[in-house]
Amino acid sequence: MTTSKQEFEVTKTEQEWREILTPEQFNVLRKHGTERAGTSPLDKLYDKGTFVCAGCELPLFTADTKFNSGTGWPSFFAPIDGAIETTVDRSFFMTRTEVHCRRCGGHLGHVFNDGPKPTGLRYCMNGVSLKFIPEQTSEQNN
């Protein structure tokens, strides 16, 4: 893991991560895996709410920054301020910008320069690295 030398607010042993994550979440978040395109139900979810890290539940993206990129992965044009960090990923014979959770270091996906306005960025995230928390409406609060 390219971020393993960094200290994070939330740290766990490999065994502790395996106990709280599904095997697919562990592969993506802790081992830099990638889920198969088109398999995440979050890809087509456009309800109001917040997408949080599946590892530590840090809020990462709001639903109003989500868009349909056509890639088969949930995509956003901007993260919540201070939620993510990036590193250079030189795997697979290319250079990409990896996106990870700033609190636990979990691998989320990659960011590309082919997104919509206003940022021009596409945060292409693995759905298994995220959990969706719906926005509570006034009806839900009663």
C-alpha cells in the first residue's frame, strides 16, 4: 500500500480490518483492488445523502457532486473538503492519481481530469469502498 508509511487517525491491524470488512471491501480498501465495473448498486444511486468511507465512516462525497460518468463506477466531481488525500499510483504500467481516505488510508479509487464542470475532475470510486447515508427528511425525523 503506497500510503502505509503514513500515520492515520484510524489504524487497525490487518486482522482487525478483515473482521470489520467484507472480503471484497478488504481487497479494495486495504489491498488496492478494484471492483468489477457495473457491479456496484451505488453507481446508479442518486438519492440525497452522503457517501462515507466503508472502513471508518468518514464523510467523503455528497450526493450533489455525483454524476453518471458511464464508466460503471460511482463518480463525483468533488470530495468534501479535507476528506481525501491522493498519492501517485504507478501500477499497471501507467501513472494515475490514487484517492484514499485521509482518516484511515483506505484505497477508494482514482481521480482523472475528464470530469464535468465546475472542477473538470472525475473521482472514480469503487462502490465497495463507500457506504451511502441517506439524507434525513423532516418526515423521517417525526
